[in-house]
Amino acid sequence: MAQNTEQHVPVEQQATKQYEFHLCDKSCASLYLQPDLTDVNFLFYEENTTDINAKKLIEKVPAHKLILASSSSVFRAEFYGSIKEKGDVEIVDSSPEAFKEFLQCFYLSTVTFTMKHIPEIMYLANKYMVADCMDGCAKYLNDNLTSTNVCWVYDFAILHEHHQLKQFCEEHIISNAERVLESDEFRTCSQKLLREILKLDLRCQESIVFDRCLAWAKNACQQNGLDEKVSVNLRNQLGDCLFLIRFGTMTIREFSEATLKCEGMFTVYEMGDIWRSISFKGFVSKKFNQIPRTLCWDESKVWKCYPNTTTLLQSLQGCESVFITSNKTTLLSGIYFVFSYDERYVPSTLNAKVSIVEIKGHSFATETGKILFEETKNMKNSIAGNYFKPPIPIVINASNTYQICLEFSNYYGGGYIYRRKLGEVISKNGLSITFQNDCGRDHIITGLELIDY
């Protein structure tokens, strides 16, 4: 009589378990661009062929209907719908190279995009309703975003209504405004995109914004066969974008120097409107946007925030850290540190990694922070001080906490310094910076450079 062996197996060993396999991925990947078992080919013909009988086939890209239809409702309707395609499919709105990169999204778990083909791939992802492909393109563009390509990426994000990519572009344009406005991509962008950019709170002087808009208008004149030296032509090319330039936030001198380059661009009424916007507080312009761009660097408004100094020497730590909060959103452009210690115990130069970390909310939870700036510098034992300047001003948001940290790689103890006290420092315009930390120890920052609005 046969024995029931299952009765002798422990219950925990009878339980169903899941195991990870990659056979499906391998099988699908092995079919990419391979004619094996293919049931459809995408055909690409030579362009500008008027005679249909003389069309020259330049490439045939193999694919598999079931794989494409499983991830695209458009392909599903095309291959298995009521009016399904019979035979191979001609593609007229993409290059074969871009189409092959697009097909990676259906077959491969890891894809490789090229910047050259991204516009076509995004178009195909939108046409065939493949959201994952669109998101992959957006991530690729975000990872490769620069001040020289952000304009056309921003244009594509608006065109394809990809809100996350659009936000990434806007943040980059705002933070790197001067570099972006100097790029050829900005100078040659469409008037529609120019309008969208001018709506942003660009962090640069308004005189620079106007100057770069004039460069844009001159290029537009050249493209349209107009004389760029005629101010009326420049005005016509700018159209209503002119009213998005915030002339009222300029100084009288800045506006006077700017208009020397384009005499006759403004009507007498518009000139009066701008002069009143500059000169009279509370004047409301009926034509020009006069709301100051929220955060723009202005040397005339720099405030050097100096915390109070303690009177006793205290030990220098291998890692020095302090948290700051602000009552208003501002810009941070520089940090001062002064070291004066006994060189019998500490080298004359200390190698230090300076980092600035943004933490959501008012908290000391550094593990949740985002590194905004990180750089290694040599710090001297000098009363004259050490100065650190980030490549672009850092936004200090009133709702967040910022940790400024120094880590010394060649310090072993024995040094003493005069520290700065924790607490609040207030500017004449009411900007308040509070220095604090979670251990109560004073800090070594001697000053911060901030914009005091």
C-alpha cells in the first residue's frame, strides 16, 4: 500500500513560495530587432519621392504584434481592432533610428536613448500612448538638462503636457536665468516659448532680461528679412512679450542705459508709464507687469549677516555643523569662516568639505535632507578669514531648515577657536536668520551673504 508522504512533511515546508525568474525578460529581449517569429515589419522609404511606384525602401524594422499591443492601446486597435492593419506598416513620421530606440521600451528592461532622437521618441510615445516611454524620456532629459538645451526641452514638455518635466525645466531656468538667456537656444526660440519664460521669476537683473530679449528680437528680424536696426521692427517681433518685461523693477539708470540701444521702441505714453513705475511707490501700471521677480540677485541689496562672537576659546571639532532658518525666502551667495588656532596642534591649512543641505520643515533630521552644494576647500589659519561661494545663489526657503557643515579630513584635535553664538540676527529690513543646532554648541560661521528684500 502506497504511503502518503505529504503527511510526514512539516506544514511550513508545504507552504507555497515565490521565486524570482528572468526568463520572460530574456525571451522578450532576444526578440528585439530580430526577424525570428516576427509577424509585422515597419517600413521606411526614402523621402521626397513623388512617384509611388519609384519609392525606395531604406529599412525594414521587424516587430511582434502581440508584444506591441500588450503595452499600447493604439497598437492593439491597429493590429487586433475591427479595422486592423493587414501586412506590413509604413512609417512616415519618424526616422528608422528613432523608431528602433522607441521599440526598446517594449522589449528591453534597460533602454539607451540618444539626445538626437528624443524629440521623435517623445512624439511616438505620445502617438502610441505609451506612458512609460514618455516618462523614461522625461527622466533622460532631466538627467541631461543643461543651460544650453533647457529651452527646447521646456518647449517639448509644454507641447507634450508633461508637467513633471515642465517643472524641472522651470526650476532650472529660474535658478540659472542669466546662463539660459545667453544661450543660442533662447535666442532662437519661438515667441510662444519666450512668453512662457518671461512669466517665470527669473533670478537675474531685469536689465539683463531686457537685453537678452533685444537679442532675441534681432535674431527674429534676421529670420524674417527685416532690418534689426529699426526699433519698430524689434518691437513688432516682441509683440505682447514686451509687457512681460518688468521695467518698473529697474533703477532709473538701468532703464536709461537700456533704452539707448532701442530709441523709438516705446510710445510717449509707455515711457511715462515706466518712469512712474520706477519713481512712484504704489503706482499701478495698466500695461506692464511690474511685480518684482520673487528672487533675483541684486548686489545693492546684499546683507552680510554677522552672528555675535563668544568671549571664550572653545575646541575645534572634526565635524562642525549649524542649522539656519529664515523668516523670509531669500538668496544665500557666500559663507565666511574665520579660524585662529594654535598651530602647534593643528596644521596651518585644513582640508574641509563644505556642504549645504536643505531639510523639509523646521527640523534637525539630516537624513531626510537634500544636498544643494558640496565642495572641498583648503581652509587657512587666518584672521582674514575663508570665503566659500556657491556657483549660483542658493534659495533659502522660509519653510525649510538648512544645515551648513564642515568636515575636516586632516584634523586630529587640539585646536581652539572663538565661536559664534546661536540665536537670531535681524537686518534693518526685517530679514531674520536664526542659527541653531541639536546639541547647543555654538558655531564657526562668521558671516553669511544674503539678499535683504
